[in-house]
Amino acid sequence: MKAIAQVATYEGPNGLILHIEQHVLVHLYGNAQRKCWSREAGGQLFASIKNNRWVVAKATGPRPTDLRSRFSFRADRKAEKAEILSLFQEGLHYVGDWHTHPQDVPSPSHTDICNITDTVQASEHSLPGFLMIIVGRLPAPEGLWLSFHDIRGGYAKCILGHN
């Protein structure tokens, strides 16, 4: 497998800069669905935030209590709420979700878009929106979908910047 970069920097809408730390990328790609029997995995993303710069420093999941199959993932919401409270005490903000797809180059399904939109709109937060990362089988950048979803239901794919 190709070596994982030390940090991946993406450009989001309205000047948002997203840094994803290497250990987060290692965690995400460690759960990629490379075998025909691999089940979808997922979890939450947490970042330190300073103005328009988000440093994604933690990815949680998958958990033993999540519901997982080859083509679907349903997180344990009670466990997720506990993660949000615990990691906020450590100075990290919940900024979105991640999950895998059994595709080389992943793209979001209609269900994926609806789920993250519902999360953005139903959550109590002061952020302009949340991230969604989908991990495919190929290395980044081709094998990593990253998008920003706003409170109005719109979204923009984030583009890889210069690391």
C-alpha cells in the first residue's frame, strides 16, 4: 500500500482549511473495505478549531455496538453522544462523520447525503456545517471523498490543497 501522507490539507467552502492528521488517515484507511467480506465501518470526526482552520485530530469507530454489513453502516448513537461529550472536554469539537464504501473511488449515496444533512440540521452547534468523509479502496486522493455540508442542506466537495 502507498505510504500515507503526514497530513492532508483540503480546501472547503468560504476559505475553510481542513487539515487531517496522519494518525487519523491511518485509522480511516485501516478500516477500508479491501476484501469481499469486509463490512462497512464508520465513526465520528473531531477537530480543534481556530477561525477557518480545522485540524481533524481524532476519528472514532467502528464500535462493537455499531450495526455493520457489506453495504451499510449504522452507528451506535448513544456511544456517539458519549464520545462527543468526552472529547469536547479535551478541547475537540465534533465536526462530522466518516464511513467506508466498497468502491475504489467512493462517492456518497442519497442516504449518505440525507444522513449528514439531518445530523447538521438536528445538532446543537455553532459551526457552519459538518464534514463527511468516505473511504474507498484506493489511496488518497482518489480513494477519499471529503465534503462539507451546511445547515441549509447544501454541500461542496472539498479539494486537496498543497500539503
